[in-house]
Amino acid sequence: MEKKEIVNKIEYVICCVGAFASKYSLSNSQAYAYLRRFSGIDFLIDCYSAEHTLSIDEAVEDIQAICFKKGGRIA
């Protein structure tokens, strides 16, 4: 994987974590911990090629749904 691709993924994940935190009134660290625990971060990384073509709001909806399926209860 090229350095540029890694940087793009990192920036995208940071952006999504921030948007998730804002939407659900969490701190960035709380949002990150929740998304890490319930596989939201893994989903963003694994599905980056498709997810980054969507709006950030759509990505936040997707990671919320993934986390809910994995036992997270933020809705």
C-alpha cells in the first residue's frame, strides 16, 4: 500500500470519527473507543474504497448500523 493511500485512509477515518462524535454528542475519544469496540473503524478501513465515495453523513449512518449489529446501542 502506498503512503498516500495510507494517509488518505487515516484522514478519512478521522473525519468520520469526528462526524460520528458530533452527531451523537460524544467526544472524539469516546466516539473512537465506541467505533473501535463495535467494529466501526475496521469497517471504514476494510470498505474504504466504497465508503469514501459516499457523503460523510452516509458513512456515519453505515458505521452506526454496523456497530448496532455488533452490539453497540447508539442509535
